[in-house]
Amino acid sequence: MIKVAVNGYGTIGKRVADAVSSQKDMEIIGVSKTKPSAEALVAVQRGYPLYIADMSKKDSFEKAGIPVAGSIEDMLKKADIVVDGTPGGVGAANKTFYEKAGVKAIWQGGEKHEIAEFSFNAHANYRDAIGRQFVRVVSCNTTGLCRVIKAMDDAFGVMKVRAVMVRRGADPHVIKKGPIDAIVLDPPTIPSHHGPDVNTVLPHIDIVTMAMIVPATQMHMHAITIELKKEGSRDEVLAVMQKHNRIGLIKPETTIRSSAELKEYVMDIGRPRADLWENGIFEASVNMVGKELFLFQAIHQEADVVVENIDAIRAMMGEVSDPETSIRMTNEAMQFTAL
């Protein structure tokens, strides 16, 4: 069994912990929090040993009915690999601890590529991650872009990509961030960071991205144009998407036209936390004009990287050498049924 620690039991960390727990070849040996909270209580209820960064705060946890298993250093001693789920920018400071502990580590897309010198997407470069000590799983938007671009590149070849990201303002539980009544260019310069981030995984792709933030919390929405090297029909493109195990086609007959309706649908079909682990591509939007492919896709910022973390763990530990085998194992364990 692969012994996994999650440093930072927050939006991503709690989902990764649950995903790890569902896998037959992995186990959670501990999670961490910096202060008593509802998430810390849930971690204990789920049977995850809770570790803390500052042992002087142990009494405050225990007064809240949250037993403390030890320090983060204690947790790392028991782990084969740690998934860093701390806020963007914080994870970089943790690298020294991981090096000292001699433990493998995975960071999220909020950290820069340079932290691990390797950015991961299961469909694009799984084999290159085998045996690595450090890996960065790219952000939710970059993950969504990489999946569809790689699929089209494998099937038809990709000349160039132009994409606009309409980004949610904050995660649903975040109450201190805006915008409240504005559309914010993020950034006002072009390209946004998403294109260069895609190139850390797919360096040969000509991609330019633009991004803005809107007053919404449910999901991001992408408007994508991909120029293919060889012409393909709409049916051929849809067939590639249909076969992909992390692309979901939202059928026109569902009448879903928004991120809110899609989130409600995912909740109704019984997904944990109403999580959309795959790209949600609106089938009605998929269109070919010559060699240009057009589409809209919804990206659930809290969820799509979770399954990528699981595959990164397997690759780094050298347990499974074939990416499709790991992807299938991850999906099946999480009861990842099609949309």
C-alpha cells in the first residue's frame, strides 16, 4: 500500500484524501490543518489522523474536540509521498521540509512550474513522471485545456489553439473575495498564464489564452478554437471525445446551458460534493469550420485536478507504468460514471 499524507486539508486536500481512501493500492496516513475548523472536524469523523504545523496550538484543537496525532514532521515520517494542498505560494516554503524528510511530494497548480521542474497531466506525460521525487499537478484550467488539446493532437494533430477562460470569482465557500458587480480582466495583458502553463506539459503546442473573472462561484467556462493539422468531421471529433475517459459530453437533450445547471445535474446523479472530475464539453457547441474546431467546456475548479493527483502518486511511486491502467483504476475506484 502507498502511504499518502495530505498537507493542507482544504478545497483540494480534502477531495484528494477521499480519493486516495477509495483506491485499493493507497491509504491516508494523515492530513494537516493549521487551526480548528469544520474541515478539521470532518477529517476526524472520516478517520483521518490529524497533524498540525504548530504544536503550541494543540490545546485549541483538543478543546474543540479534535484530537491531534502529532506534528507535520511526525506525519511525513510515516509517508511515502505527500500531496501539498496548501494555498498557492505557501507550498514552495514546504519543499525544504519534504527534502529533509526524504519524502516524495506533489504540488498543485498554484505553485510555479519551477518548484518541481515537472508539470503533470495523466494523459499527456504520465510515463515521464515515473520515479520522480517532485511533481506539480497543473491547475484546473490547464488540466482541462491539456486533456482536450492532447486528445485532438493525437487524433488529428494541432496547429494552434486560441482560448478564452471565463473564470469564477472564488470558490463557493470563500466569502471575502469579489468581484461582486464587475467583470475583471485577469490579467489585462495577453496571454494569460494558462497558455504558458499548457506549454510546461505540451511544449510543442502553439497556444494563446485570454482570461477574465466574473461574479460566479460554480465553475470556469472556456471558449476554445483549435486549428487541426488534418481535417476531421464533427462526428469524428465527437467520437474522440466520447471515447476519452476524462471528457464528458453534455447532451443537448439535457437542456443544460449553464454552469449552475451542470452543477445541479452532477449533484442529482450522486457525485460526491457534486464534483465534476472530467471536462464538461457542451456537445451542441462542438463545430468544425474547415480545419478549425470550436467548443465550450465547463471546468470544475475544485475537482478536475483530484484524479490527476491520484495518477501522479502511482507514477511517482512506480507502481503502475501504463497511464491508461492507472486512469482506469482511479476512475473505477471513484465510481466515475459518464455524464
